[in-house]
Amino acid sequence: MFLNDKASPDRSLDDTALLDKRERDSADADWTTHPWATDPLLTAVTAMQAAHHLFPHLALAATDDVGQSSPLHHDDGHNAHHQVVVVAVSGGADSCALLHTLQQLAPTWRLTLHVAHLDHALRADSATDAAFVAELVSALGLPFHKKTLQPGELAVHGGSVEAAARHARYAFLAHVALAVTPATQQPIVALAHHADDQAETVLHHLIRGSGLAGLAGMQPVTAYSPADSAELTGPQAQIIPNPAHRCLRLVRPLLYVRRATILQFLQNRRLTWREDSTNEDQRYTRNYLRHTVLPALAAVNPQVVEAIGRMATLTAAESARLAAYDAQLLHSLQWPTTNEPVIPAHASRPVSGETLQPRGELVLNLALLRAQPVATQRALLRLACSQVAPLSSALSFEQLTQLCRALTDAGSGGPHPIVGALQWSVAGAFGDRPPLVSIHRKGTLPFGEGRPLLAAGAVLRLPAVALDECHTMVPVPGWQMTI
């Protein structure tokens, strides 16, 4: 299942009860004295912060010759308040380690932590996991937000239970983050994905035939637009009041850390966690990849997890480079030409602030678009669609290829459906303007210029046509009309 689908043959010393707080504090004594120099997990998280600015309000600086970092307080008084961070905790080893690490860093990094747990109610023992997390959070003295899905509340429409559970989880995390984060801050959710998860994710995308974005896997910092909840149906689609269109910042502090390091961290400090009873079930693809495929690949290359992670990092960089090129090219194809700044490829869901308001229409020079290689056409059309309707990121390879083919010899006409509320129309077949394609939302007038084009009192005399026929005519130069 999705809720903590990470597995390991290792088990906690006691997976059902917390240690006495005094005993835990004693076990943590050495850890809290010099965390930057002594703990590999804290060092890794600090390095991740320095490299990727997980929490932008922090300033980090190197402290020694080996490249370790420590947090510094701002000296300009700006953004002096603590940053609210929602930590997603399932009760598994990974999320428990993340919670304990951020709890240790919170005073110096000026973080206000909230813990969120969604009980999907898909397993008989899921309530025990929720109770474990509640007890852990209570011992740490942190705010706790829990939701238990009711029977039938998990909407599965044509997809897998795991995918539906993931959608519900992210919708719940967004709901919590938006509710507890001040309007002056960007909501941040911390997730416990680690290097072994990354390897599984990339392999999963590989066997599904994903493109560059899929092979890039997960990123240390990404954005989640709560508008994505519109992809859902059922109760969880309605739980995100987001009038300001705030975009969530998803951070993965453990993404470059091996699971073995996480387990060692917990065991050294005698910290407890829960194991998902379904993690050994290899009928689930991720479990099969974890228990069978990755060990087989490790026989060929013992560092296969690190190698896959390195490939994902390189692929992400190449994907970003191509996306920047596509954004420039799309800007040059717009009609009429514009001096407005180029909209970055990721602007529909930026990692640092408000979401870009979708535009009603984007008009491109169709002749110049057709002159591009098909792969470039697909990339440009995907980007154009994302600027008109952010949810168009769900466009499949087949849908984009079909759209390219349709535009190859399309004459004037439309609107034609793409996906959801997205449509396309073509103009210019009569020589009054260059061949143009409009990517627009349903209900938007294609090729409209936002101002009256006829003088007051203008009269158009049109011939009568049969109701079951469609005629296109040019009543005056520069005009075309379809009846």
C-alpha cells in the first residue's frame, strides 16, 4: 500500500512502544552536544539544506575544511519569525528519523514543526500505526494533525489503490499546510523519501517507458499546486480552501541518504518505529523492485542505488536545460510577437511562491511550429498547454503525438478538444494572417484581442444556410466567419 511502502528486513528494538523519555534523552546526550561533527544523518541534512535551500529563510556557511555546514542566524532582522514546516509521518523508520532530525534542528534553524498523519484505513493495523505516531508526537510536544479515511472515501477511478492513496495523502498534507502556515510564508511539507526510494522510483518509471522527467525521479525541492486536487473525485477533492492560490514547497531532506544510514541512526539512539505489514508483499511493484530487482542489480554493481541516483540527478539537470530552451522557443513562436518576459517552463508551479495565474489563451505561429522536429513540437505544445491549464501536465505522450498529427494539415476551424477544458483552434487558412493555432480553455474566444473589432452599428449581411451544414466565409478582408 502507499502508506509507508518502504520495507527492510531490519526491525526496531521495540516497534510497539516508545522508550521512557528520560532513557531517550540519555541516549541522545552525545547527539545533542556536537550534532554537526558526529552524526552522518544530521550532516547529510545540513548539506542538503546548503545545496538546495530546503528552507529558504536559512543562511548556511561552511564551518571547516571538510565542507560541513552549520546554521547561521540572519543578521538583517528580515524574516525573523520561525518557518512553519509540516512533517509527513507514517510511523515508519524513514519518517520517524526525519521527524527526530528536524526536531533536533528546529531551535537553531527556527522551524515550527507540525506533524501530519493520514490513516488510509486499508490495513487492519493502520489504526495502531496512527496511535503510535500520536504517542510519539505527544512525547515530542508537537502539534498533531490526523485524518482517517472512511469506507468509500478513497476514490479509485481507473487507477490503482496506491495511486488513489497517494492523491489523498498529498491532498491532506496540502490541507494541513495551508491551514497552519501564515499567509506571509510559503507552506512547506517535509517528506521522508530517501536514496533507496529514489532508485525504486526511477526503475518504476523506466519500466513504464517514462521520458526525461520520469527518469529524473524525485527532486530535493519541488512544488505541489493544490489545484492538482481537481484531478481527484470524491470527498478528498474538496478539502483544500486555497483562495490565494498558494503553491506548496515539498522538501525531501533525506533524498541522498541510504536507508541503512537511517536505520543506523534510529538504532544508535534506541528510537522506535513501525513496520508496514504489507511491505513484504511482492505483488506490489515497488516491493518487487525493492526485494528482487535491486538486489539482482547490486550483484552487478554494489553501488547501484548511488549510480541510479547520480543518473537521476544528471537527467534532471538535462531536463531543466531543455525546458529553459523550450521556454525561449515557445516565446519566439507567440503571435503577435511580444516583448513580455519569457515564462519559465516551471512557472505554473514554482517552488518559491504564488502560482502563476493561468492564461485564457496562447496563440502560436503554426507555420513556425510545424517547422520544428516532432519531439520539439510535443515539448512546446505540452508547455503551452501547461501555461493555459496547469493540470495539463497529465497530457500523455499519445495525446501530444495525436495533437501534433492533427496540426500537421489542419485548416481553419475549431474548437477541438485536447483534454479536460483544454481546446485548440486554427486560423489563417484564408491568407488574412499567418497560419495560427490557439491553445485555449473552453469558453474562451480563440484569437480574441480583448477589444471590440467592429464599430458601433456595424451590420454583417450573411446568406442563409441549412442548419445541418457548416460554412466558412470571408465577408470582408481580414475576417472569417463559420456558421
